[in-house]
Amino acid sequence: MVGNVTDPIEPEPLDEDSYYQDPLGFFARLRESRPVAPVRMPGYGRAWMVTRYADVRTVLTDARLAKDVHRWPGGGRSRPSEATGVYAHMLHADPPEHTRLRRLVQKPFASRRAALRPRAEEIAAGLLDEMAAAPGDVTDLLGAYARPLPIAVLCELLAIPQADRAWIDATVTAYDKPAEYDRVERELAAYFTDLIAAKRADPGDDLVSALVVASDAADADAADADAADADAADADAADADAADADAADADAADADAAENSGADGGLTANELVSTVFLLVMAGFDTTVNLIASGALALLTHPGEEARLRQDPSLLPAAVEELLRFTNPVNHANDRFTTEDVPVGDVVIPAGEWVLPAISSANRDPAQFPAPDRLDLGRDTSGHVAFGHGVHHCLGAPLARMEAEVALGALLARFPGLSLAVPREELRWRPVSLMNGLECLPVRLA
């Protein structure tokens, strides 16, 4: 029976540190007792957590749950990032605006992503050389390998100058702290504004240049279409007897042309800055967590580690299982109900934040048998580590490639790799969205 929206709403209690250290345990309890429940989440106040696989998949594709807060029921809202200049990206948009933004980014991103693997392999080999040469017998795998590899690959993709990369790394890492949000957003917005201007003046074979060139070309096409429309309107006006009929024909033709030619233009200046910001922030943390937590999972499951070492062809399947098992992201980004929405056995009222717990969905026994067991040969199809629906992660293929390169090279280089501290001593970052280690001490031999 579906609960009524007038039923009392009692938020589930949340101990923040317990949640940060064991989000899967928290979600498992909700999944069994209250699979659609309001929780007082850090940074949100009350938000509805959805924890069962089927419900999570449904929520991720339900158009009644929106991302653009200007559509908030009863009057639009705003996000702090509107003031800092990094708001106007696809993660804050709904169709058709989301469709336009994603279309303008997807092709140039995909074409450059595919060529990055050899460079990623070079970067990984260099980092492993540095680890091997470092003094002492204990290394922080997170700081020495899992973090610098993705940031270096992203900087290659965007052609960020070598001299700026340490600053980019430090600035992005500082975004963990809510007190730093405003500073980080403003500083990155200013940096990416200058980077975009430099690429416009002297474009190269990189993603930022490609986005600038494509957007400028689309703007030129849109301007040409506007000029053609004006010429057609002048010609129509010269024939007074057929003016109405000509205008109707012109309107229909204009609509067809706009739909088929992309005459709505390219990314605006703010959209360009916001999109580069999104690519860096979303493309960095998820991959760091996947590499570090993936390595930890293998080191604490020696049978599966040995299985992968003996058969490296399992690596692509292993990455999929590590995505499902380790869950680099606790829950999908926020969305809100634009009207009362039934989910499972309850109705979430209009104007409520909703957080689909994708990590919980990936451990739901209704979808994955023995979900708490790491099995590199498992059928992982349907996992939602990268989301689902129109907001499925644009950078998922890049993250998969980086994880394959990173883990494959790590295992090949250090056959005696082991955890340097008991598993219970490891700490996880105090972040609601991301599921990432603070450090990962290992012995290389």
C-alpha cells in the first residue's frame, strides 16, 4: 500500500562519522527496514534516500524528478554555484536543455578520450617508477598513484600546462571541505576562463580547444541562420498580397532548419567554463576512488587477486565488478520532486530532495546474488555505479580505461604488493557523495 503524503515524516537518524566510515552498512539497514526514507543528510537537511535497486533505477529515469532548481515547485531556487560562475553545466539541467549541452560535449570528448590510453600507460609507468625508487618500505598508494594518475590524464585531455597541474590537483582536492567550496569554484572559474581564452586564440588538439571551436562554429551557423531569416522576412514583406502565407511558410521552414542544423548555437561563455569545471571535478574523484578502493578490494581478497594475476584478460570484467563492489560514489547527485511522486510503498511529496543510493542498489541481493562477495567472474550487467538514464556518467569509458591501466600496471609491477596496516585502521573521507579513502598504506614487496 502506498503511504499518503500527509503521513508524518520522521527522518531516519544519521550519525555522520558512522555513515562516512560505513555507508554500505547504513544503506543496508535502510534497504531492509525503510527502503524509501527521509534522512537528515550532511549539506541537505532532509533528503529522501532510495536504497533498493528497482526503486533506484526508476528514480534515475523519472522525469518528475528534476535537476534544474529554477523549476522548484512553488517558485524557483538557486544554487550557490550560480554566484561563482560554474553552475551552467549538464548536471544541473533537464531535457531539452540537458540534451543540448550533452550533445555539444559528447562528440569532441569521445574522440579525444579514445586516444588517451597510451598516454595513461606512460603516466602510470612513470608513477610506478617513482614509487619503486622512493625510500622506505611503506607507500601511500592513494597519494602516490591513485590520485596523481587521474588528474594527470585529465590535464592531458584538457591540455592544462604542466606548470599549473600541481595547483589544479591541490585546488580540486580542497573541494572536499564545504568551507572551501566558494573559493575553489571562483578560482577554477577564473582559471578556466583564461584557459578558454588562450585556446580560442591558439587552438590545439585538446578537448578545451575542440569545445571552443565547435561552439564558435555553432554560433556562426546560428548567426548565418538569423541573417537568412531576416533576408527571407524582407522578401516576404515586399509581396504584400502573399505576406501572411509567406510568413507562415517561413516560420515552418525556420523551425525545421533550427531542429536539423543546430542553429540554437554552441556553448555560451558561462557554459564553457562550467562544462570544463564539471569535467575536472566529476572526472577526478570517481576515478581516484575506483583505483584506490579497487586495489584495496583485491588486496583483501587474495583469491580474486591471484585469479586476476593469473589471467589478466579478466581485467575489463574485474573493473566492472570492482565498480559494483567498491562503489566509488555513495549516492547519485541530488534531484527533487516536481510533484508528488510514488516510489516503492511511499509517496515523496513535491519539493523534496531525493538521493538515489546507487551503492546500495549495487549491493541489493534482489539484483545481485551474494552481493557482498567479490567475484571477478560475476555478471555485473545493470550495475549503476555510473548512474542510469539521461545523466549516466559521460566520462564512464574514460574512468574504466584508467582503472584498467592503473590496476593492470600495478599488479604487474609489484607481485608482492600488500596492505601495510590492518583493514580496520583505514579511514574514509567525511564526504556524503563520494566513497573515498583518506590514504592507503601499502608495502610494495
